[in-house]
Amino acid sequence: MQTFVDPDLLDRLRVGPLASYLDAYLNRIEREGFLPSSVPMQLYAIARFSNWLHMSQLGLHQVDEATVERFLKRDPEVSHGGEPAPLRRVLAMLREIGVTAAKTPSPRNRQQQLIDEYRRYLLQERGLAESSVLNYVPFAEQLLSNRFGESDLNFPELTATDVTKFMQDRVLQLNHGRAKLLVTGLRSFLRYLRHQGEISVDLARCVPPVAVWSLSTLPKFLPAGTVQRVLDHCGRDTPDGKRNYAVLMLLARLGLRACEIVSLGLDDIDWDNGRVTIRCKGGRWAQLPLPADVGEALATYMRFGRPTCACRRVFLRHRAPIRGFGHSITVSTIVRRALIGAGIDSARKGAHLFRHTLATDLLRSGAALDEIGEVLRHQSPNTTALYAKVDLTALRTLALSWPGGVR
């Protein structure tokens, strides 16, 4: 990276207490994939900050978030839009190499501590995926805030009436899917409180269910041949295109979930034996055969499209800082853009659409429900039973004749 920076400019910007750390910073942003064109502006921001530290007679051991914030607010009438990000990276670097003290955690009250413990319990003891925890924890926080506010937690005061009233108030603001999550999340949290001895009554039983009629909806899927049309329209000339095509192939051929795409690591692919190991829901693992076309798409991306990076995730961001996908939403965004690019008009545009379509295509080709459940890694046959409703040919043989015939 230093070869792309004018040496004279670099010498001029070596001012203040950060002068000797510019080389380390340049090495850091090079590893994170920043373009050389972005480097001068970052160095100017660091030089201004370093000079301000010198003028303020502040040593690097005193630098923290509050110091950076004071610097950014030094002139309220002037916009300093390009400064916060590089200064945050400088602070992180100084902490990593021990120049600046580690961040002091802010004091946490009993409610925050309990929520943190509940989050760890879900991840470590229950084996829930991070995406599930992100759904459960906010409901627990809302229940505690609704019942206790800013006062101390006094769980003996928590009653069935409190739980039921909270449910009735919240469910009116949610759609059907979120309402079901609310029920599941609250029951989980209340069982946790009882498990920890915070409450003695099983309040989880007081959470009223949301009315759900088994198999009342049809799975959302794309018409036959549409997935191939999407794949054919996916541009593969750019690094982004090669990555997105590999993601779509995994969704279309193996029916992976978005979270499974995000967590896929380089060590999970067994090229010699043509297998891929998937981190499934609930902390489970599964090995799937790697079809030749999927393997080819992955190999092409990793050889010609994947940025050089120390991260062991297969799929990476292609904008600095280079790192693995941060959330399943990224995968759904790739699917949505691919559908729009192929001119596909679909009410649903998330990553699960490809999974449902794969199951439907397997059923049409004669696969049994238990075989489909094995491909999709369902834990319960009831989950796979939903797809029986899309086999309209078989269902017509079960339909009773309408009295009086058809008019």
C-alpha cells in the first residue's frame, strides 16, 4: 500500500504522536482491502487528529472514544464527514497493539446483565442460531421494560396478568409471523427465568398462543424453469457477479438457508470427496454432496473473484473493510436483485424462495416427502408435509365429487 502513497506526502503527514504508526495503519487497511485512492484522505484525517493531540498535550495512552468525539466536534460549523471512520480504525489498531488502554465497559444494570446472560444461554446451551437470538432477545427486553421500567427487577411481582396484558398489547402491532415469534420468544425467556430460579411459577404457560391452522398456507415457489432463468441472467464477468452466482447455485441446487450460506467456511468444502459440510439450525451439522456445477461456480469465484483476505468465510464483502457477510439479509438482497435483473415478478423475493422451489421441483419429479425432508434437513416430517399441497395432480384423486355435478 505504501508504494501507492507519495513518499513526500507521507513524510509531511508524519506529525504528532501518531507519526510513527502510519506504516502500521497502512498495512492494516491494505489487509482490509481499501482502494489506494482512498488512502490520502484517511491519512489527512489521521494527521489532523495527531496534530490536535499534540496541541492539546494529550498522549496516546489517553485516547479513547470520548477523545475522538471531542476532536470531531472541535468546529461545530464545519462538516468533517471523512474523519470518523479512519479515526475509529486508528483507535482499534492502537488498542490491539497495546498503545491505548482497552475500552472500559460501561456500567450495566441488572436488567442488561440478565439479558446478556440470557443471550449467552441461548447461543451456548440451547445452540440457537444468531438470527434466532436476534428475534428472541428484543421481546425479553420489552417485557422487562414494560413491567419494571427503570426500577429494580423484582420478579416475584411478575404475574400471569402482566404477561397476558403485554401479549395482548404487543400482538396488535405485529403481523402473523412476528406474533408467532413473540409467543415463542416469551415462552423461552420465561422458562429461562424459572430455570435460573428467578420465578417459581411456570409463567410460560400463561403466554396465549396465536391462532394457527396447520398447513393453512401454500409454500411460496417459482414456476418451473424460472430458477434456471434467474441463473442464466446472473452476470459473471465481475467479482461480485461470480460471488452472487455461486450463492444462487447453492440456494437453487442444495436448498441452503441464508444463514447457512453466511456461515459457510473454506474448511467446510471437501474438494477431494465432493462434499460440503453445512452448519444447520439448532447447532447441528450435515454433509451434502457437492454437485459438479455448484463446485465449478464455487471454484470460479474463489479463484477469480474472491478478494485476498485472512477471513475463512467463503463469501466476503467486496467493499472495504473486506470480511464475511454480516447477516442473512445480504443473501436475500442478492436473491432480490437477481430476480429483478431477470425480470421475475414474485411476491416473495427472499432466499427461502429458492429452497421452497427446490422442494416443489423435487416433488414434481416424483421424489417422496421423506426424501425431500432429507435433502432440506428437516427435523420433523410435519415441516415437509407442507409441500404435499403443491402436488395438485395427486390431490385431485382425493377430491370428492361436488353434489349435483359441475354447472
